[in-house]
Amino acid sequence: MAADRKHMILLFFMQPFLLPHGAKILTLCFVGGSHYLLMDEMSRLLHDSGHEVRMLLQFGDGMLPGYKMRPSPYQITTWSLDEGYLQEFREVFLQHQKDFFMGRNGLGAYLAFMGQLSHQCNITLHKSDIFNSLRDEKYDIAVIDAFNPCSFLAMEKLGIPFIAFFPGMFANAAQIGIPSPLSYVPVFQSQLTDHMDFWGRVKNTFMYFASHIVERKVQATFEDVIKEHFPVGSRPCLSDLYLKAELWIYNTDFAFDFARPLLPHVQYIGGLLAKPAKPVSQELEDFISQSGEAGFIVVTLGSMIPSLTLIEVLKEMNAGFAKVPQKVIWRYQISQWPRELELAPNVKIMDWLSQNDLLGHPKVRLLVTHGGMNSLMEAIYHGVPVVAIPLFGDQFDNMVRIKAKKMGTFIPPEQLKAEILATTIRKITDDKSYKISAMNLRVIQRSRPFPPGRQFVRWVEHIIQAGGGHHLHPYSLQQPWYQQYLLDVILFLSVCLIVTGYSILKVLRFVVGNLCSSGKQKQN
Ligand SMILES: *[C@@H]1O[C@H](CO)[C@@H](O)[C@H](O)[C@H]1NC(C)=O
């Protein structure tokens, strides 16, 4: 009895440490689209776990054309960027979209996009009233979108400990000090798998060095912003800020990615948006029921691409869908559909659709996608094969993984023709092995020890309770490179070896010389 009581008292005192209810958490969302959907989900999860959450949101509308923002239970601080600039930003994005469909997704477009983020960063960091009030709030921790370097600068300005959430798989392993053996860990943008032949490894090594140059160029786009917002003497360097994150979380999963080494402060928590499906609307159900055994296909090209600017591409896709036996449900802004083009009879277009619910429908046969991480995680969660038209960023590398795991394939955008699209869809839907692989990956993903939402909340709470993530950071993160790769030790040992070898040689020579000369003397 007494022991019981003691136990209860102990538990009572430990309670606040076990469950940090009411921690104050700031979430940062400086990129719209799918990044917003993820940050919104994480903010909700933390709020639902009893924490006080505020989101710092750069785009009030989430940059999601056609999407109705759900009323948020957590607090939001937002501001508006100048309408003229926003118009320009949208136009730049539309121009990029055209380039992507013509197969031009080079470094130039990426750096131009980073330039836009840097411009927005300057405006955001100038909101001193917002920053001052946030500073007064004394947040326990922040969760930031690590894709945008501006998030790190905002953290440096606020001085809050933070968790970096990266909305895709590794694009920056080298920058955050994660061991990435080039012999089997493909570098971002290499489009290689973990099974590399000799030339694959040559390419990977080359891409590794190239990735450092790209990273330097990305960081250079933020140089002026850093100069403007931080006084001489306390100007941060982005590379150092990346190492300051208490924890790194990546929106990926080993059901999807190739097995590779990680560090304790790096967690894979993918698929936060994949959930059990809710029933779809009666209108959609009626449409789907007309498909009979053939079932239906879901088509979405990413939250930020609600319609196509290239009419030729649109025509090819429409004609391709007309040739398949399935019904097609396509997220396409109805008002943007050209009047002169007749929609294929088996196709239904919608301004927005709940992809997750449709992928969970028993009659779904395929997802046609741009290959964004959230879409692929939902496809894996529901065990649906994929055909992708990857456009930019991580989408090609994502699809290399889906293809390697035999869950689908992809068509490079510049090769997109009606016939190719239709044959590819038929191939993936007729060959049952794709469905089987998708179902196997589904089992791998769903049988993880904890569902991603729970894992995410527990990790954030752990970092708060532990007073940071220092216990997870290996010393290698602070070690000079020559120590980390043991170059000093190798140098020392080599010198020892050479000196010893040289001394032995000297002694031997001396001994042999003496023996010889004494032998000569005897003979004499
Ligand atoms: C940042 O914005 C301010 C005020 O709008 C402007 O004067 C300045 O030139 C901008 N700096 C950079 C680096 O873009």
C-alpha cells in the first residue's frame, strides 16, 4: 500500500515531465502548396495533443488553387505580400511549368525559384512587429519547413530552438553531416538506385561534388538578405544554421526509400497526410459505379498545378485517357478547360478532389501523378500503383524509387503523347505484379511500430522534455573534417611507418655492411 502511494506520488510529480501539456509551439510555413498541407497537419496534431500552437504563415491562402482552407483550431499569424509581387510570382511559376513540360527543369529554374524565396524572405524578416511579438511569447520549440532557407534565418532572428522538417526525402544529406557512402546511397537528382554499376558510381561521385556547387549557389541567393538583416559580426552562415536543428524529420519512409545509414537526430516520418479513406460524395460514387469492373484512375499533378498552360500537353493527356477502359477522375480547374477541346467521355474533371479518399476506394486502379512525396505516400498507404509525369525537384528521384520497388513507372514530360500514356496505363493496370508490389509496400508502411502522426508528436515532446536534441547529435557534427576522416591519424601512422621502415633499413644496411667488412677482414 505504502509503496503504491509512493509510486503514485512519484508519478504525480513526474507527470509534467512525461506529458508536456501546454508546451508553446511555433510552426513556420513559408512555402505554400503541399508544404502548407503538411505543416497544417502537424500543427493540428500538436494542437490536438494539448499544446498551444501558432503558425507563422506567409501565404494566407496556402497557395492552393481550388482548395478550401479548413478552419484551423490553432492560432495563425499571417500577413499579405504585395499583390503586384504575388501576380508576378504566379506568372513566373506558370512559365516554369511550361519549361518543365518541355523537359527543361535545369538548375536555372531552381535557382530562380530560390531567388523568389529570398525576395520573400527579405519582406518577411522586415516584419519587425511580428518578430517582436513572437519573441515575447517565449516558445518552447518551433517546427520549421526546412526546404526554405528563410525558415532558418527566421529562427536565428527569433532565437528559438527548432526542429527542421523536410517535406521530402534527403536533398541535403551532405549539408547536415549524414554519412552517405557514395557506393550505394544515390545523391539527390542523380536518378540512380542503390544498385549502382561502375558508371553509376562514377556518376554518383560526380554528382556529389556538383551538389556542393549547387548548394553554394543556393546559399549565395540569400547572402544579401543575411547582410540586410544581421549586423556585421553576427551574420549567420546557412550551413551552420542547418547544424543547429535539434532534430531533423524527413517526410519519407523505408517502404519507399532505399535503406541507408541515418544519425540519431534524423528521423524518417513519412505519410502524415495518408489516412483511412472517408466515403466519397454521391456524385463521384455514381460516376465510379458506371465503370464496372474496369474501375477508375485518379489524376492529379500536384497541389500547385491546377491546370495546364500548354494546350498540346492537355490534348495529349485527354486523348490518352480516352483510350483506356477505366473512368478517369482528374483534378483540373474547370474554368481553365479550353472550350474548343472536348473532354473525353470517360473523364470527369474537378477543381479539387480528396485524393486520399479516392485512393482508398475499392474500385481505384491507378494514380496518375507528378510524383510528389505526399501523393506517393498516399498511394503506398492505400496500395495503389502509380504512373507519373515527374516535373521538377525531387519528383524524378521519387519515381526512380517507385520504379525500383516495382510499384509503377514514369513518363518524362517531354515524351508525353496520347499513345504512350495509354499504353503505359494499360501496362501498369493489366500486369498484376504492380498491384502486388504496391500492396506489399502498404503492409511495410502500415506495420511500422507507430503511425507517423503519433511518432511526430512524440518526437517533438521528447525534444522539449530533453531540453533539446544534443544527446542525439554525434560529435562528428563539430569535428574538423581532417579529424572526422582520421586524416591526421593516417598522416601520423604513415610518418611512423616510413620512419620505422627507414630506420630498419638503415640498421640492416649498417649490420650487413659490418658483416661484409668483417668477413672481408677474416678472408684477408
Ligand atoms: C529588402 O527590402 C527592402 C525594403 O523593401 C529594400 O530596401 C531592400 O533593398 C531589400 N533588400 C534585398 C536584399 O532584397
